[in-house]
Amino acid sequence: MKVRMNYRAANPEAFQAMMELAKSTGKKLDPVLEELVKIRVSQLNGCAFCVDMHAKDLMKLGDYMEHIFLLPVWKEAPVFTESQRAALNFTEHAARIADSGMPEEVYREALRHYGEQGLIDLLMAVNTIGAWNRIAITTGMFPGCLG
């Protein structure tokens, strides 16, 4: 396999802007939750590069292999906390906003767990990883392509 383009070299300013956005989002989220969100959005968008990267990042935070394996079926997996479930439900609706919008009960449950600032951090994390997914998929990135 070969990547289609080196987007970093093609437009370094855009790459730097994405890096700055990534640094500014999710700062107040629990690092485990942030990685779960990044993995789940990447799964929904079909981005193998990002799933691989963020699963590895999550494993650096501890033994979360069971979380990674069960993330696609989080609704049926007791390993996730109530607050993680609220965040994952919010994440799925935000990532698939065109499908069903953001149901009021999903929004309210996430708001109850995270407050307004936490909810915006969560939403920005969803948006940022979604943008990275689109970059990686469009430019043909795959696990291991960076070396």
C-alpha cells in the first residue's frame, strides 16, 4: 500500500492549523474518555489509520484492551461506566448528525455528566477527530504508513 499524498508537505500551514486545533480540544476530558471517543468516531468513519493510532494511545494509558474490543458494541458491554456511556451516545449522535440529529435526551444525559464546558470539549473532540479521519482516508493513510 502507498499513501496518495503527503498532506503535511503539500500544505504545511493547514497541517499546523489542524495540530493547533487538536492541541486545543479535549484538554479537560479524561484522557481515557478522549481516546475512546477518538477510536469510536474513527470506527464510525472507517479510518483504520486513526483507529490503530488511538487504540495504541489508549493502551499507553493502561490495560484497556477489553474497552477497545468492546467499543463497537458499547451499549451491551458492562465495562463502560455510566458517564462513558453518556459520552459515547453523545459522540455517536454528533458524529452521525445527519442521520438523526442530536436527540434531546442524549444531549441532556451528556450534559448531566459533563456540564456545558465538558460537553463542548467532548463535541470539539468529536469534530476534530472527524476532520483527521477525513484527511487520513482521503490521502490514503493506513496503519504503519508513517514508519
